Amino acid sequence: MSNTKEIITLGGGCFWCVEAVFQQIKGVEKVISGYTGGTVPGTPTYREICSGLTGHAEVIQITYDANVISLQDILIIFFTSHDPTTLNRQGADRGTQYRSVIYYQNERERVVAEAVVESIQQYFDDKIVTEISALGPFFEAETEHQDYYENNKTQGYCSAVISPKLAKLRQMHADKLK
């Protein structure tokens, strides 16, 4: 049997939100919060990323089983779990570190990402501004940012922002949930 493990890196605002969404999806085996897309050398820290001066985006790196869920389905869930029409902003989170972005590792992923954007644009009133870029160095976020929602469900941000996203996910993609 061929290797069906694939990796895709996505940014859709605060990585705590995106991580919580994809940890619920069948076929997703691992989700790591981290940073990529910046220009400042060295390993960035959360504090540096939050300044907006490094050029990095808060992202998640998803390892998934392509026999269970397709890249197209992952990207459709991604586009329905954040607003891909706002530039450098998701809710109250503002800055380039919160941009909507798909980081691809090969030509197939780039083509799939572009095709999904083209196919779903009709469902949005405004133009999708999601960046589609080649993946550069990925830096895993600090330990306290991993599994954030799972470890902090009663924290204010989790209750006010992440829990409603998960409720919407259950409504729209119940067939894709673990």
C-alpha cells in the first residue's frame, strides 16, 4: 500500500482557532501550531510574531491520511471556518500574522488550492484574498500554543471565539467529524 500521509500548512487567523477546527476532522492525524512565511532570520517566538514585524503568519501544519480525507475537502473546511475575504484580519485579530494563506509543498497542492478557490468564489460576496504560496521554513510554536483549545476550553477567547467556530463546523461538516 502506498504512503497516504500528506501535509498541508494553513493560516486562517489565530492558530488556536484553526488548530481546534482541524483536530475534529476524520483523517487528520496531527495538527501542529507554528509560524512560517516570514523574512526575519532565526526561530521566531510568539511575542515576536504578535508584533507583526517578522512577516511570519500564525499557521497550522496538518498531517492527514489522503485515503480518508482529500486535500479538496480540507480546503473547503478551511474556507468555511474563517473569512477568506478579509485581508490580514480575522475578527478582532489584525495584522499580517493573521492572514489567510495556504502554503503548498508541491505543484499538485498549488493546483488543487487554486482550483478550490476558483470553485468556491461564487459563494462569497467579496473576492477571496487567501494567499497561495510555496512553503518555506516552518517553526513549531511554543508548547503552550499546542492543543490550546483542548487545554483551555473555559478561557474567555476559547469560549467566545473558538467554541462558536466548532458549533458551525458541526453544522456544516458533520459527516467529516471524528
